[in-house]
Amino acid sequence: MNPDQGYKPGECNIGEREVSVRKKFLAFFTLVMAGFTVACFAWCDSLLCWFALIASSFAMIVLYLEIRYRFCIIFGFFHLHNFRHLGNLEEVKCKEDQQNDRKRVKKIVIQALFVSVIYSSIIHMMAMNHPM
């Protein structure tokens, strides 16, 4: 299957150029998440550090899922897609397609939130039991 074949409601709403941008952000947020993971061990009593770990791991997981599914949650939420140059957004007009996109958005957000809270909680508990 050609990844740039085009828009598929609830399945694919970004092309290769958009995926390329997300890969760069994924690399950045992977480093940020790793930093906050280490910080949780250094400041094991800090809830702020734990929340920062949740936020950074959530962003990393969302980006990973967007790349994997070729589906941007922001585009899906606002009924858009892009398979051309960056910034050339097209609107999804069909109500049924919009609903399919919203279902995918919910699925990605729930998956990412679930995994990020579990990961962050495990790190936080490990840090509390083994302070540096």
C-alpha cells in the first residue's frame, strides 16, 4: 500500500511529509521523557516531576501512534487532512467521515493516556522505593 494514497476516514489523514515532522518531534519527546524519568529518581517526592513525566510520555506515545497509524489527532479533531506540502490542509466535509476520524482521535488519546499514566506511575513508585 502506498502511504500517500490519500485520506481514509478514521484510518489515515497524513502523508509522508507530515509523518516526517512527527518523527522529529518523537525524537525530541523521547529525550524529554528520558530526562523526566531520570528526574523522577533524583526528586522522588516531586509531584511536579511526575506530572511532567506523564505529559512528556503522553506526547511521545501520541506521536508514536500518529506515525504508526498515519493519523494526526489534531487534524482528526478539526476535520482536516494533508497529503501535500506542509500547511496545505484540506477539510473533511462528510459527517460520517468526521465521526470516523473522531473515533480514531478518542482511541489514540485513550491509549496514550492509559500507557503514559501506567508508565509514569511505575517510575514514580520505583523512585519512591529507591531514592538516589
